[in-house]
Amino acid sequence: MESIDPQHLQEPGLVVLDITAADEATAHLVMAYLEQHWATSGITAAQRLPGVPGVRARVYADTRRRGPEAGCPDRQPGHRQTNGEQHDDLHI
């Protein structure tokens, strides 16, 4: 995985999660679960590295902002909202 950019951790509540799973479906399931509870960068592509078991993916999350199942039903997966404006980018 790439090194973590300090901008993704510049405030309390921001996290970078590296996920390792047996297969891509499991990794996507975990990312979808996280997205339901927190504002995240969405479901990203999982990568398989030669000679390393499983697949890996990285998710950026803001634990201060809730996902739809945690009480924010208007939030769409892959979208984030700041200052009343909706954004479609994948990085928080």
C-alpha cells in the first residue's frame, strides 16, 4: 500500500483503514458496511499482490460524519457533504 498522506489525518476523527481480505467480495462487503456508518471514500478497487495472500484496499473515513444507517438517510454511497454542498469525489 502507498504511504499515508498527512492531509488524511490532519484532524481528530479522520482515519485511514487498510483492509486485507481473502477475496474482493469480502473486501467490498467490509467497505460497504463502513460506508453505512461513516462518511467514507466509498468502495474502492481491491488489489492482489503477487506472493501475498488475499486482496488489499484502502478506505478513508471521517468518523465525525455519519452514514445513512447511522441516522443520515439522505446520504448516497460514494458522496460526501460539507457545508451543505454535496461532493462526488472519492477522497475525504
